[in-house]
Amino acid sequence: MRFQFWQPSLTRRSIARLCLSLLLGLVIFCAHTAPASALLTDDRFDGNIFPLYAGNGSLVPPNITLAEAFKNEKPTLLMLYTDDSLDCKEYALVVSRIDGLYGWAMNMIALSVDPLPLKDRYRSDEPGYYYKGYVPQTVIFDQSNKIVLNEKGSISLERIDDVLREVFNLLPRSESTELRRRPVNEISTELAP
């Protein structure tokens, strides 16, 4: 008995079929995998806007509920938004900057309106009570939970800063030094003697 070694029996026809199958599979794969096309300048969804566009993923999900915020006697900023809104994407940066300036002294609650429950009536400690059907919407409460600002649309950093300066009893911007962020990851190239 002789052993016959396996010999591939690939013909030109079978090689052509194999190449054609691979090419067809690649075309089908590429056709079903569209690249992400959402941008800061459009109304398409591409993920949560705070980590993507504001560089502040610490705002979402909020670390406190509105009911809990009302009990701790600190001012509260409630920002209602959607992730697929151009205005909300741009405004997320302003809210993130406010968090950097005042977040240590106040409650910051950024909530997407999409998961808000639909009810006939809301309690005054529920975000749905304040939602008026537009985004972005910003509501600022003072220490006694009184509304001091309730505006729709993008609000300037200066407008929010002015309201918060009144809430915290701070000097007006014109009478105080400019608030600046410390540089991050700055290195010194000088050598000390």
C-alpha cells in the first residue's frame, strides 16, 4: 500500500470563485458599516455630549437628584438637554465651564429629557415639573430652592455668571478679578540653579 500525500486540487476556476467570494463579502461588510457622521455642527446623535464636546464626563450621569439637591441647601443648576441637538452640543461647553467655576459650591444636574417620565402631574422636586418642551433649558435655584433663572436656549457664560454672583453674594465681574483656569499639564523647561 502506498501513501499518497494530499495535494491541493485548486484549479483556476476554484481560485477565481474564492477571490470573487472574498470580494463580495468585503463589499457587503463595508456597505453595512457606515462611519460615524455626527458633528458638533449638526443635529445627529453620536453619544453623550458632555464627554464628547465639553470634555466633562463628570456631569453625566448626575451624582445627585433634584429632590436631594433641594434638601442640601446649596444653589442648583438644572440643565435639560438632548444629545442630538446642535444647540445643546454647543451649550454643553458653557455648562462645563460653569461646573469648573462653581461646581464645588453648588449642585450641577445635567439631564437628558429623553428618559424623563411622561406624567400628568409632577412634584416640584422632579425635573419634569420645570421642563417646558425646549432644549437646552437652564433653571438655576438659589439656596432656598427659589428659581432665579429659567431660560431656554443657549445662555452666555457671562449671563449665568452674573446670576450666580448674585446667588453667592459675590462682587460683580466689573469689580473683581477675572476668573481664569489654571493651565493643565504645563511643564517648566527651565532648570533651577
